Amino acid sequence: MSENDSRTLWVAIIGSGPAGYYTAEGLVKNAENIRVDIVDRLPTPYGLIRGGVAPDHQSIKGVMRRYEKTSGNENVRFLGNLEVGRDVSLAELREMYDAVVIATGAPNDRRLGIPGDDKAGVVGSAAFVGWYNGHPDFADLSPDLAVKSVAVIGNGNVAVDVVRVLAKTTGEMAASDLTSYASHAIQASAIEDLWMLGRRGPVEAKFTHKELGELGELENCVALVDAGQIPDELGDIPEKAIPVKTKNLNHLRAFAENDAGDKPVRLHIAFCARPVEILGDKRVTGLRLEKTRFEDGKYLGTGKTFDIECGLIVPCIGYLSDPMEGATFDEGRGLFPNEDGKIEDRLYVVGWARRGPTGTIGTNRPDGMGVAERILAEVSPRGKACCGGLDRIASERGFRITSFDDWKKIEAAEIKAAQGVAPRAKISHIEEMLTLLDKC
């Protein structure tokens, strides 16, 4: 196939996380005369697989091999270190390509929206997880861990990840890709108490049983729950949810039998508690919570409050996408309004940028595949010779694009630098990545 063939369909995907890669896979598997350029603002691909998945959950990161196979397709290119809105506009991409897909995810933390949520010591989970995962945006965050108590707000898997990473020993994290600076900070911390707090009850909590169960296997940290908060029955829930919810309650019942003095660090898991105020002057000293009750399908405040002391608060309450000039954006919901993935003619959206931060990594597969199918059905080649367009712009404007081969060089250097059984030693700064490539 000639790249300048007028029959070739040219598609640009903005974002190289799971949604972007599944879309690319769907496109090249179901069309021959097609070229797909995956654009990312970082020099490295894979989005939250690299920068968001818990460092001690390496099996989940194995999905990268599938994405690598897609990048090995001759009709797919990865163009990293290229930010849409800074280096090239969405309008320019739409002019160069037959279709453009926004797959930028939801990188921003949703704020608590309560008094004091701007105090020092409040660090959203996107930032905190990005910090310990070596994401370049957050590598220099340096959260203050010289505190005795940390409150993690939320009862989903992200909250479970945060408390688990803070609680694990160096030995427990040895086979992870936790950054060395985060490992040193966590092991040198003064943390004695961890709190995982959520407004929902145990049945409605969003964590899954496997992740919850890991909290009962920590070497130096004992999981604690008030037995009075655990219901005897599941109540009226969908039948398909019964197995998972039953296992969750069984884990919690086991935690309720633990003794607070069993291990040096205590993890307090509390339900039906809604944060209403962050205490302290300029820096966090505590958190005020209101007890909630379940009524008519909603958790409502009771007016009864209690305080806990803490020096660090990590809200894990959801994420928002970034707007992009040239695309309609819903500020309230933090996503791009769309109709089954279509924003407007020849402009599409997938993943969290499409539906909000819901589902698992695998949820993005039918999402991306569906949008790919729609593009192939709706969009026809306009006969434009897109090949080299971004390369030409890069040359004219003096910025540098990284390729998938460049990423493999970065990856090889990280693997070589790994200590012990760790899979890699992450490079966390863009400048360091580019300097490495200059030496290769």
C-alpha cells in the first residue's frame, strides 16, 4: 500500500492509553488501506497502564504486550512527546487526517468541594498515584509523609491501592516498579494509622473482593473494621453482584475480628462517613466527617459528625478530562459530549474522555472497538496525503517527536537499571528520557 494512495484512510488517535490502543487495534484489524498515528504528549506510551496501575500489580500491566503488538503493525505509528494544543492544534489534525479520535482519558482529580480542600496536605489520587508511579507530571510532588495518620477518602479500588502501597514493606514491594524516591519516602514515613473512608456502606462500596482481600495479607499493617457496620444480609442487589459482594463482606467480617495491636500500622476501614470539612490552618491537621444513612437509594447526612486526626488526605473520588480547543466539552461532567462515541463529523472520542472514569481496563476494549467500527463505516478517505504532516510540522516548529523504537530504548534502559527482582527502574522525567535517547 502506498502511503499517498488516495484510497488510504488516515486516522489520528490522541492518547496512547488502553482506549487509544484498542481503537487502533480495531481499525487496523478490520481495514487494509489505513494508517493510524497514535499521538501522546509523553515520550512513552500506554497511559494509565504505565502511570496509574498499582506498581505491585504487575500482572495487570501485562496487557502492554497486546498494545505492543498493535504498535508493531506496519500501518500504526506512535508519535510521542507531541502535545495537542501546545505543539499542534486539534484543528490542524482534523485538516491533516480523515478522522481524529480523542482518547486522552481523565487525568485530573475531582475536588472534594468542602471547606479546606485547598490546604497543604490534600493531594488528589491522580497526583498521588502519579507520584509513586513515576509519572512525569507528578515526579516532583514530594508529598509530606512525616505524619502519623493518613486519610484516604473513597471506597473503590484506587483507595485500596493507595492504602496498600503506603502500608507495604520494602520486601513486599520488591517485585514492583514503585519508584525509588517513593519507596524511600514511604519506608521513612512516620505513619501509624491509615484511614479508608467512604460515604457508602459495605455492600455499595466499589472495591472488588480480590483487592479488598489483599488488605488482610499485609505484613506490618492490620486491617480493622467495626463489626457493627457490616450487615448480616446483602439486601436487594442485582443477582450478578451477589458473589463479589458476598466475598467483600466475608473479608470485612474477618477484619472485624482483628486486634489493633497485632501489627505496627493500623488500617481503619470506615463506612457511611462523608467528609464535610478539612481541619487545620494552612496545613491539614484533621478531617471532619458526617455519618450517613441509606434511604431511597441514596446516602443522606444525619447531622452527626466526628473528627479524626491526620496530616495527609488523599481523595479518591473520581477524575475529570481536560478540555481541548476545537471540541465541545462538558465542564460539569468533565468529558466530551458524544453520541455513541461521535462528537461531530470525523471527530470521535473513546474511553474515560467519552464516558467518564468508570469501568476497568478491559471496559475500554468494546468501547474502542465500537468506535473503530463506526469510523470504518462512516468515514471515507478524502484523498489527502497525510504522510509526514506531523513530521513536517515538528521540523518547522522545532520540537521533537519520539517513536515507538525510542520507547523501546527507554524501556530497555529501565529494565537494565532494575534492582533485584524489580521489573524496571522507571525514568520519571522527560528531560532524562530525551537525554538517554540522544546517547543511544
